[in-house]
Amino acid sequence: MKIGILSRKADLYSTRRLVEAAEQRGHEVQVLNHLLCYMNIASHRPSIHYGGVELENPDAIIPRIGASVTFYGTAVVRQFEMMGVYCVNESVAISRSRDKLRSLQLLARKGIGLPITGFAHSTKATDDLIEMVGGAPLVVKLLESTQGKGVVLAETRKAAESTIEAFRSLGGRFLVQEYIREAGGADIRCIVVGDKVVASMQRQAKEGEFRSNLHRGGSAIPIKITPEERSTAVRSAKIMGLGVAGVDLLRSNHGPLVMEVNSSPGLEGIEAATKVDVAGAIIEYIAKNAKPHSNRTKGKG
């Protein structure tokens, strides 16, 4: 099988591991910088060009699209879909999961547990917005935040008001969320491949920090998740339409709560913590499911 990996850097850990896993299983692999792809959008014969030549259709594509280039990256994925190429995560699903507000609304609609979340445009309802999520402490989160950047814990009501005012003055779009104190600065990252959680780890924030992201100095250990947590992770990925996803959960007093569903989860931290061959599981899933014209989402919003 010929597999294309859409990645801006071939030397990134996740990209290298996917290449290694594919080659170990006898597949041909090509890493394509999606920003260097350009498209002929034609109804009779859509195509993608790369490096000055028309790209030969791969059998499958693994999108590793960074948040900062979602618009162009998903356009490239969409072009592959038009060409009948199997994409393990399709363009609509990637866009859906990248929009934090939209993804939370979709998850809530399907009954997935979430922290109480508020969203507003007007500056006139700040008091009620804060009360809506249970008052301080609370979390203020930019919709475009990644790796814990743009996420603030407001420990007092005054701090919450000041943070909201600052974000609004800068024109930022943000959510206000209930702070889950009982989680103790820890969350659970589950890697979902198809209908299975293939690996899970607990990430713990460093002392004095509430964000558990490994990029911010958090630590990680393997963890055995409950059947409810497993079901929540798999259902969340399915609701987003993702074949491969990283689902972040919090353990609360009233069950697992989903924080985020990531369409391009990093593999380094979870493979190191769990010793699970996550890249291999992804390649095996693609080999089993890649069939011409097998796109799943078909334009669902």
C-alpha cells in the first residue's frame, strides 16, 4: 500500500514513527508538506501537484495538520477526498474538532459529559457568565489555544473579571469553563483508533501549575481507564468523525468529562509513557480500512 503523510516536518517524532511503522509493515510511504501541495480543482479530473509534478494518487493519507494552517491543510485533505483517496481523518472532521466551541456543542448534543461551559459576545453579562459556570475559580480559554497556551485559571472573581475584560479588549474569542478541582491538576489522554482506545496515560501538572500539558512541564504515567472512560473517549471520536483522535478527559465527581478531541495527537509522550506502538496501531487500522472512495463523512457538518 502507498501511504502519504501530510506533515510540514519529516523529522518530527510522530511523523518519523508513522513512517517507521508503515515501512516495517511493507508499505511505501511519502511525507508531503501540505503547504507545498497545490491543486487543480476540476470536476472531471481533480489532482494535486507537488514539487513541480502531478502527484500519483496514494492509497491512503494520514493528515498531520497543525492548528495554525488548518484552513489550507483541510483544503488539501478535501482535494484528496475528491480524488477518492482514503483519509484516516477527513477534512470535515478535522475542521469540526479544531473549532472548540462547535465541538463542545456537538458533544453536548450527544450527551457527552463536559465541564459547565459559557460563551458570550457582549460585555454586559460578565457577572451572569461567571455565575453560569459556578463562580470562581474558573478557567478562561481562548478558542484558538493549543498546548495549554491561552488558558488561564482565574482563582478569584476579580481575577476572572479582569481576564475576561483583557481577552475581550484584545478581540479574542474565548470560553469560560467550570474548574474541576477534584481532578487535582491531572487529566487523561486517550488515543482512539477506530473503535478502540489503544493507549491511555495520565498527565499531571507540575507543582504550581494547573495545566497538565507535557509541553508545559507536566509528567505522564500509563493508566488503566474505566469502561465509562473508554466508552466516552470512543464515542467522542466517533461524534467528531475521526478515525484517529486524542481525547482528553478529566475525572470528576460525576464521571468523566471531555476537555478536547484532537485530530492530530502527538505520539511521543504517550508512546514513551505506555510503551504501546501507537503508530503501528494507526497503520494497521489504515491497512484494514483503506478502500477507494471509502470517505466516511460525506460532507456532514
